[in-house]
Amino acid sequence: MLEKFKMTTANAQLTPIRTDIKYELPLTDYVCLNEQRKWYQSAVGLLMYGMLGTRPDLAYAVSVASRFCYNPTKQHAELVQRIFRYIKGSVNRALEFDGTDLFGGYTDAKFVGDPFTSKSVGGYIFMLGGSAISWSSKKQTTVALSTAEAEYTALYYAGKEAAWLKDMLTYFGLLHGSNPVLIYVDNQSAIAIAKNPKHHNRTKHIRVQFYFIRQLIEDEQVEVQHIPGIYQVADILTKALALGEFNRQSSALGMITTAID
């Protein structure tokens, strides 16, 4: 990957995305060169492939970069290069499993995480044996009207993934019994919406598909529990973090630094 994009001699970075920059859509009269677009799309595609397979710590940065594939600017190219620089400095990072069978998930959202579209950013991560096995960081497709709604929308997508993972892991004998999958959320209002079957003015505008999470709860497929924000490891999937917090949350996902001969 680094060789293909001539980044083997680049200076390493300690985080994949800066916290002091808002990555903007290009000006209306800006059109990138076709060669620039091809380079950018190829780079983001390769980063996406690597992120989905083994690197949840790249998820948010790659998600941001993917928003600009049609018409990338110099600012966006610099983001992609920074991700490569971070990879160079962390090629020995890997996911480590501890051998336990504990399974559960975390979901979080950043309200208006993309200020240029007013859409929120949601993320989820599922852990098995002390390590991440499934993760996602995406800009939500609809505009949430509150933090609670953004968190509830993120919970919907986490619920879908939980149901699928539970079936798959049970099929392969990695899960036993019929206990619901625990999903941890740090927003009490979102939990209340998910658990309250009454249709009221506060949530009537939410699309019907998001009530799927309520059905999962009623069917005891998932169980939603509150967790203090300090322990919400899905936070790394919704926004750029400073170095100390980024490293803390990466470690919580089961990422370790391995020795390379």
C-alpha cells in the first residue's frame, strides 16, 4: 500500500486525522483534474479495504476521506496522505483476542458531525474475546433533529449488525444460548426512545425502519444498556480525537503494538 502510493519514505504521523481542521466540500466552481480523481479514488478504495479488514482505528478518517471521492481538493489529498503516514508509523499494530467468549457492542453518534450537510456521524463496534470483530463509521443519510435522534439512528444500524452477528456466531458455534446481545449507548434519551413503544410527537418524524430496534428489544434479540461517555469506545468512530484519547480508545478495541522482526 505505502509502496504503491510512494509513501514509504514519508514522515510518520501519530493519528490518522487532524482535530483542528474541518474538511470542506469544494467551491462550486472547482473541478479537479481527472488524474487527481483517479489517484484519490484508488487511494481511498485501498484504505477502505485495509480498514474494513483489520484496522478499526482508521475507520473515521477513511470515512471522512470517502465523502470527497467525486471532486477531491488539495485538502482532501492531504488527509489521505496523512492516513498513509499514520499507517507507516503503526504498521505493527494489530487486533489481539484474549480467548474469552464475551460478545457485545457499542454505538455512538456525533450530532451534526458534518456541518456542511448538517448530517450526523454514527458508528458502532462489536467486540468478541476482547477484540473488535465488526465496526462502522458513516455519515447518516438523514438529518437528525437532536442528539438523541442521531444516537437512536446509530443504534438502529448497530441493532441490524447485532442480529446478523448473533446468527452467524451461533451458527459457527462461537456463541451459545439465547441471551440478547448487549449494546452500550451513552445517551439516556436515545435509550428511552428505543424502549418506549408509544408513538408520540417527539419521534413521529423518525422513519419507520428505525423502529426495527424496538422490535429487536421486544424479541429479546438485543438489550440496550447505558454506559458513561468515558467508557464509550465507539466515540473513536464519530470524530477526530487528540493523541492521548485516540490511543486509549484504540487500546480498548483490542489493538496492540506487536514486535516485527
